[in-house]
Amino acid sequence: MFKLIRQSVLSTLCLAVLLCAAYPMLVTGAADAFFPKEAAGSLILRDGAIVGSALIGQPFSSAKYFHPRPSAAGYNAGSSSGSNYGPTSKALAERVRASEQELRAERPEGVLPVDMLTASGSGLDPHISPDAALMQVRRVAEARGLPPEAVEKLVRGHVEGPEWGVWGEPKVNVLRLNLALDELR
């Protein structure tokens, strides 16, 4: 019986060291070696200061900037979550209706991009669809006193294709677009 307990304890200790120390260190080392920028959080710098991450959405409310999609987490990475509203939720319907009324100022007719009405699963999505960005061109151009064509060209230049050319839809990173917008004269 003592032999069986000894084997069990040794197996547990070996697996704990392997799975709780060796494997995480190996994966972290590989990430640092092969994907250093991503492993560090895909941070975006401006004038040597961190202004955000390309992976986490940020709130922009000024008319001079492109707005991200709604966040169920309040753009707080520490509380990343979806809204957990079900498809029949009255609270979800009210929030979508409120967003729709707000967005109708920018697009009085036609279909609104669904990503501007609904939060992502994480509540921190840094991207919007090209249609959602193009919908905001007029407002941003007017607020900045820029020709709409120049702002639209900037948006089209920031459209990212599907991941590895295969997965997902074209998208626009809102933080990168807004930083480029600040450099546009």
C-alpha cells in the first residue's frame, strides 16, 4: 500500500512540475522567440508612450474620431465579457434600439452595420467592419474640417483582410485608424 501511495504522490508531483512549470515556460519562451510583439500584448506606441493595444478596443466618443462597437465590458480588459443577453431579452432589444436611434443620425436610411448595434463576445473587440467605418466618414470629416474623400481613402487604406487570408471578414482596427487620422492634415 505504501508503494502505491508513493507512486501516486510522485506521479502527481511530476505532472505538476511538467504541466504547471515546464509547459507554460516552454510556451512563453516560444511566444517570446517567434512572436515577440504579440507576446508583449501588441502594444501601440506614439512618441514613445503606450497609447493602447491592437487587441483591445477603446472608447472614443468625440465626433472627431471613429467610434468602436458597443462594449458589454465597458472597455475594461479586467472584466472582459459579453452581455449574456439572450435573443429574447428586453434589455438587449432596448439597448439595440437606443444604438439604432443614435446611429440613424449618421445613416438615416438603409441597413445599419450589425457590429455597431451589438457588442462582441468579449466586449473588447478592437475592430469594426469596413461598412461601419465608412458610415462614420461624413461625421469625422465634418468635425475635423477635412474632405470626406481623404477620410474615406484613409479608411480604405486601413481595411485588414481575413486572418491568413482565410478566416473572418475584412475589418478595420479603430485605434490604428484614429491614430492615422490624427496624423492626417
